[in-house]
Amino acid sequence: MSDVIALLEKMGALGVLSASDRSAAIRQAALDPEIASALLSGNSAQLNALLGARSTMVCGLFPAKDNETPADGDDPDEDVPVDDPKPDGLRRAA
């Protein structure tokens, strides 16, 4: 599988390849004939099945709860001078 991934990385790094260049790169890689056939035909379902890869992958990110008090210099209110009055509404630019 690492040979297939290395080939795909190489082809991706080269950018847009013509059909003949893509075919030549796949044939020179000395891959399993079934994998080469799936790559040449662009059959991603067959390639996923042959490699045992997932066809769908999901990534979820959840923010961590911040239970710590800010350290010195990390307070976001520190940048606002205390004696400045707060604006009492939106003002239209002239």
C-alpha cells in the first residue's frame, strides 16, 4: 500500500498530468495489476476495496473547556485602557 500512496503523492506533487504521463507513471511503478488497473481506469471504489481504505472519513473537532485563569499577559481585557469610555452605539461614517 505504501507504494501506491507514494505514487499518488508523486503524481499530486507534479500537478496536472496528461493521460499518457499518468499511464506511464502507473506502469513504471510496478504495482499489483489489479491496483494498476483501478488507477488507470480511475475506479476509486475498486481502489478503496483493494487497499482496504475507507471511502468516507469524518473529522470532528471540539473545543476544550478553559478552566484556567489567564496568566499574566494573557488577559484579553488588558489591551483596553480603563479610562476610555465605551461607545454607546453604532455610528455612521461620513
